[in-house]
Amino acid sequence: MLGVLLIDKPEGITSHDVVHQVRKRLGTRRVGHAGTLDPIATGLLVLAVGPATRFLQYLPLEPKEYVGTFRFGEETNTYDSEGTVVTTLDVPNSLADRVQDCLPSFRGEVDQLPPVFSAVKVAGRPMYDYARKGEEVARQSRRVFVDEFELVGVHGSEADFRIVCSGGTYVRTLAHDLGQAVGCGAHVVALERTQVGKFHIEDSVLLEDVTPSGLIPLDQALPPMPLLRLNWGQVARVRTGQFVRVQEAPPESHVGLVDPDGRVLSVARVEGSVLHPECVLPEEALHEAL
């Protein structure tokens, strides 16, 4: 069993819960995910099954798109509705105008502090472990990129947004920081991930509908990475981890290597006309995928 699986994650379970259920449904332990979703969040979760887990790092996984709802006037310790309200302030009458005035400063390159309730590790422990025990820990800011941050509508103290951003962006932090900029605090009450790179929520399946027939082959999952077809002699070299030389290599830094039957067997680093395999599927995995 080999391929990529798109899941529409329901609210209330973790990404690890999704992996566990997919393992049971497909009867395999080898399932991994490409980027977590908080339990409160729903939407697109990209999984790899079988030896395809080796290729997760090469999949086109950015940018990510979200639609969500922020509630203004309340801050929580988790920056979302699962946490405890720690601050309550009056919401301005002109909430839509105040939000529109503040949004430009949250587009482009943005420095973020991850929430204290997050899986970011400090000294080998996730920060939520410190937070649950009431221990304070220094947080390191990270630079993320927000391509689009659009106000869709306002209803009372809540506002709907559409966000397109780089991987590693915490939408919870965007909500918290925007709330502080507006002057009344805010937190996430609903969030759905609708796109991960080239993968779209419309192409996903519900957990109860997972079957092997829903697996996306690597030759469909890897592009826009270029795919280069090898001859059998070159395939033999790649299988033993040796480089191969080609007449015309693509300008990209990496290329998918395909055998004469059209099956992806490797991703290689491109250095001039030389291709260095970085990830190689075992031969038996290709036979299982047939």
C-alpha cells in the first residue's frame, strides 16, 4: 500500500487520532501526516501511507489556506475557544473598520510568538507541557509569511476571515495579535483548513470513507516537481544509492525519478547534470503498489 491520502478532519480529535484511525482502516502501521491541525480545527489533513511517508518532505505543501471565525472582546490562554477566558474587554462599535485598519500590518513577513499551549519544543518538551504545569518558558519568535488576510464579514462580536499563509503559521496567534491591535482581544472559535499547497479540501474524504482506492499515486502527488524517466540501467544505479548523469537536467533543485513503467522510485537532488538520490523506494514497495 503506497500513496497520499487527503482527509477532511472533523472537529474534536487530534491529527494523531486521525492517523490512528487510518492505520486501523487500511491495516498498516505506516501512516504519517504533513502538518497538524488543532482539535478545534477541521479540514484538510495530508497523509502519506506506506513507504510514501519517506516523500512527505518533498510534497507541495505550501501555501496553506484557512477560513475561520474570531471572537473579539475575549482573550483565552490557548488563543482559541478550548481555553480559559483570561481577559474581557469591550468590543468597539466600529469593529469592521478597526479590523480593516489593522489587517495590513499582518500581511507579508510577520514575526510570531507561538502560543504557550503549542507543540513547539523547548529543551525537548512541548510547550503545552510547561503550560499545563503552570511553568513559564521563554518563547522564541518565528518569521512566517501571510500572503492574504481577508475580512469576510462581521456579525456582532465575531468576524469571519480567509487566510493564506506559509507553513508554521499559527492562526491562533494571528487572532490573538489582531485582537490586541484592535484593542479588545480576540480568539479563534472556528477554523477550517481548505488548502495545503496544490491539495484542496474538495478532493478529501471523510474518515469513515477511507479505502485504499483513495490513495493518490506519487507520480500525481509530487508535481509540480518535475518527473524524469530513467532507463533500467539508471534505475539499477539509483536503487543502490548511486548518482546518475543525464544529458538535460531540469533547473529545479529536486526531481522525481520514474522507472520505464512510469512508477516513481526516488527523489534526487540536482547538481548540474548529475542526479543524487536522496530518497529511494524499496523495490518491493513498487510491486505492492501495482
